Amino acid sequence: MKNEKKRFYEYGLSEASFPRGERNKISDVPGVFVGHTTKVEGEDVRTGVTIVDPGVKELFKNKIPGAIAVGNGYGKLTGITQVEELGTIEMPIGLTSILSVGATLQGILRAVRDRGTLGPIDGPNVIVGEVNDGFLNDIHKSSIKVEDVKRAFENLSENFPVGNVGGGTGSRAFSWKGGIGSSSRIVEVQGKKYTLGVLVQTNYGGSLSILGVPVGKLLGKTDFDEFLPGNSGGSCMIVLAIDAPFSARQLKRIAERTFLGLARTGSVMSPTSGDYAVMFSTSRAGVEGGGDGGILLPDSILYRFFLAAVEATEEAVYDALFVAETMKGRDGNIREAISVERVVEIIKLYRHAA
């Protein structure tokens, strides 16, 4: 699915503290690929699968440092306790619909097994996150099959689309259509450049703020002023990749800062919102016996990566909003795309008045 809409950063509304990567996507981190399967069928199937592959050969054997941060634990995230215990990630990460977690997990296992990298008694730890896309999608149909997940692997690419695709097909962002968004930052420390990339699967609400401008209030749509159908809760899955030599402990500290990025957009992580950040480093310096000869970066420089993570997460949400398109789904429910032209006008007028 090709989307011709401009991405948020292309409007030149914000200056990043660090340079963006070439694609301004998580795939700017060398080796990282993203693949989608998008399912839009009949009147009530509006869902899909997104796979984030770190791109490490035989990942199950060559585990990488990883961490998971929990902003609000109202969700279904597989594999979390093993990551917390061991600090490693050993399989590609899946994002899907709330009741399709099991099928997605099985699909990831089969896709990796088909690569010939799993033994007969290997039991890999698979991370699958989800959002409840039930406003547009019939979540009880169990629409996602193993074959859909394998197809997402076949679609792995550096130049993956954003918006109404994959695990974000039926999801929202505040009172509007959301989906998959992405962004990246290049951070230079100790004479070396490292890339941090973020991908978000938005499905949460609040009072939308863009670059400090109260867009939701100005457009008369917030979760706090009135109840809007389908806006009672929601979730946001965040996946971060980096190529810097960090330990799992350091990665978790960075991942925790992504929720500040969500707060900048107007989220308070509602009681029924599952907000998680999964982070990995493609450098194996942080793994026991990693063998790549890397030396871990010191905690004293983490603040630069904290800032990069906050800004990239915030921008990835706007990315999903700006590219998403209006969608009609279950029971005739409609989730409208935000009026990008109106939002750009509001931001410029607001700045001029200030």
C-alpha cells in the first residue's frame, strides 16, 4: 500500500535537536527492516501485522541486548518476563491486533523456523505487542493467520510504508485515524555517530498537542472535554532500535523516556491504555560473550540519547497522524484523518500570535 501523503517532517514545522536519518525511520539503524501485512476485507476487517526485524543473522543464537519499559501495563505483551530477566532479545518483534497475539507469535516462530535457524527443541522468546483496533475492526473474527505473518516477513524492507498499514491498519491517534509512524535521530558522542530509530503503533487518546500547540482543543476534539465513541481507552506500542553499544540496563533507561514523548503529544496514558516500549541494540557489546569487541558507552552521555528518544517518539506519532487516511469499518464506524492543512495553518497562526 503506497501512501502519497507527505510525512510530518516534510512540512518543516520542527527543528530536531539531532539530525534525522536518511529515511527518518527506524530502518535508518543499519540492518533493521520492517514488514507489514495489511488486511482490509469486507465491512469489518481492518487490521494487520507489523514485523520489526533487527537484521542480525541467526538472532536466536546471536542474541542482542534488549529491554522493555512499561508506561501503563493494561495490555498483552508476550515475552516480557524473559527480557526482564536476561536482558536479551532473540527474535523479530511483532505488532498486531489485541486478540491476534497468539497467531502472530506462531507466525513469527514458523517464519524463523523456515529460515532454518531453529533446532527441534529450541523454544525462543517471542515478543508480540498489540492494540485494540475494535472500533473499526471485528477483533473476534481472528482475522490474522500464520500465513499473514509470514507474508509480513516477505515484505521486510528499509523503505516500509507508514500510516494505515500493518498493525496500525485499524488504529487511531487521539480522535483521528492513526497507525504506524516512524522517525530517527543521529547522535554523535565521543567522535562516533550512532543512529536511534523509533516506530510507533498508535491507538491512544488524550488532548492532542503538536509541538506545544493545543490542536485537539482548538479543533474541539479531546478525550477530556466530551466522550467520543471509541475513545474510552487505547494503547501505544513503541519499538526502538539503536546501533550504539549499550547494556540492557542502559537501554531500559532510554526506553523509559519515550513516554515523555507521548506526554508531549497530549497523552496521560489512560487507565485502559497499554503503553510499552521495546528497545534493542544491534551492537552485541552488551551481551555476555558478545564477541564484537565493543566497549559500552558510559552513563554520563545517556542524556543525549534520552533527548533523541523523546523527540523521535513524539515525531513518530505525528508521522502516523499526518499520513493516515480516513477509514470506515465495523458497524459503519468511521475514523477520519486529521485535516493536515488545517493543523499546519493552526500551528503557524499560533506561533505568529505568540
